[in-house]
Amino acid sequence: MKKLISSFIVLLFVGFSVHASEKDDLFIQVDLEGASPDECSIMKVKADGSISEFVSASQIFSATGLATCNFGDTGLAVGNDGKVYFSEDDSDNILVADPNGQTRTFVTDTVVNMLFPNTVDWDNGMDVNPVTGTLVAADEDNEAIVEFPTDVAIPIQDPALINILAVEADFEALVTTVDLEGGIAVDNQENIYIANDGSAGVDDVIFKLTPQGNLSILCTQAQLIAGGAGPSVDLDVGMAFDGNLFVADDGDCDCILEIDPVTCDPQILITEAQIGALTGGNADLEGGVCIDTNMNLFLGDDGGSPDAPNIIKVPVANPVIASLFVSEAEIDALYDIISPGGDPQLEGSCDVKRIDTPNPVPTISEWGMIATALGLGIIGFIMARRRMVKA
């Protein structure tokens, strides 16, 4: 009987801890436009390339209160505490998943809207300050950079806790057209790098915002074109930082640029042709750019038309040995089970958990509690029967 009870308890709690995240796990937003109604999901990719679902559509529905969700042009960042912060485009809320995948609202658009004239729209720009642990996000409708504390009770209710680091007028002092639709990245000196998507081939630049609030242009459009990104530059995807800045260009180049954080000096790290040779299709880097602790860059490639989602792994020190890390066939196979007909697409962002965090304490959902009650009831019934037989 002791063995039966202990086996039951082990089986019960194993199911609630296997999804816990680990160092170097990659998280990437997956949009499921083929589902009805629209669904979305966060996929976890381990260092060995194995994939699973980390946050489900039903968890997101529960957090937002909506019956649909959308991960098109949205942001994701992993915090210093291992939590995964991400925006969802139907609600315009920012959500957070703990290292065990349990998902809650971090802040609603209603609270942030109190600070701005326009309704907020969180696009690809999202990162965590590695020094302070605060969440930094780009609001594409108000063209502002916003900072959120991560050490307060959530959901954040008080707009006074939210810090506005730069507003549209600050950017307009440097360029004519402001469109903060691309990515952002924060370095170890708390400098924030911001991609500006410009308009009609104008003002596609990279800004640099210092912790003192000084805003400047790190890379002009002319510099990016001279570095190989031209003739048409389109900075509407994402970027990552680790010593240098790695920026996805979705224009004519469809490539990754490696940029010096002081001098700019853009160089092409991997070309569209190299990416296409790995996937067998056209490059379309709409799924984000992220980097792990071993200086491996990961690219979410949505494959152009038709959509063919793949994840590319690029060793920064030796990009010629870039490889197909997760294939379209693997992604389709996973989501054929999770959301049949969902048509998975990589159109949001990704990030990598870069530190170890304590294993989360397993928790039990309503179904888990029901299973516990049933299991204990069965055990009690067996024990009672044994007593009756002995009597």
C-alpha cells in the first residue's frame, strides 16, 4: 500500500513540473491564424532542438478574457528571474509566464493608456534591462519607449509605477518619420538600441538611448545601405545584443547585420542565400532574433509565401556553419496535435533564458485537484476493504 500511495504522488506531481524552463531554453511566439477562432502559442525549444508548447492559447484566453489571440508583430523577453514577458495584439496587454508556464496579466492596455493620447500597441520591441531587471517596451502607436518595474504586485494597476523613457518628440528631433515597429535591445551599460522602420524607404535608422536619457542615431540609413543592407532597408523585425548588436533587415537584404554599438560599422553576418540554402525557401525573418549564452544566434524564419516556419541557428563566431535548428516539419507536427489546421507561423519575437533559476514549486490546477481527490478516494476505498477483509 505504501508503494501505491508513493507512486500515485510521484505520478501526480511529475506532470506539473516537466514543463519548467531551464537555462538556454528558447521561447518563440507562434501565431495560429488557421485556427477558428484565431489562436496563438509560445513554443519552447531546448538546447538539443526538442520542442514543446510552453504557453497555450487557452492560458492566454484566460488571462486576457478574449476568445482570440494574435502574435503578429508582438514582443517577447525573458526576465532576469526566468519569467517570460510577452505582448498580445488583440488585447494589447502584456502578459507574463512564470518558469513553469503559468500565465497571468502583467499590465493591461487600459492602465498604460492613462499615460498617452493614443491606445498603446506593443510591436516587436521588448527587452529586459540586464542590470535592473525592468521590462522595456516600444509603443508603436505613441512612438514611445516605456519601462515597467518587475518587482511589484501584478497586474500593475498604478500608472505612476510606469516610466516613460522617450516620447515621439524626442525621436522627431532626429528624423522626419518615426515608426518604432522594429526591435529593441538593452546592453550591460543600460543603453537601449531602438530600430526605426521609417516610411517609404526613409529614416530606417537605429537609435541609441543612454541611461541618462540622451538619444542619438547610432546607424543612419546610408550606413546600413553601405554595409550591405540596401538598396531598400526595412527594420520591422527585431534585434539582439551580446557585445555587438544583431539586427534583422526585412528589406531587399533579408539578412542579419552585425553592428558595433559605438561606431555602427554594419557587416552582414548571414545572407538571405545562406538562409534559403538551409530551409529550401525564401527568407522572411519575421519570427524574431535572439541569442543564447554560447553566442548562438537564433532566427525565426517565416519562409515568405507560402509561410514555412523554421528556426535557424547561427554561431556568431563562425556563421558559415549555420544550421536548421527546428524545421517546418517539426513545428507543423507539434501544432497538428495542439491545434489541427492551425497553420503555425512565426511572426512575433523570440528570446532565450540566459540564467539558471530555482525549479518552481509544482502547483495543481482544478483538474489536478480533482485527480488528487479521486486518487485519494480510491486509496481510501482499498484500505477500507482491506480492514473489512481482515475483520
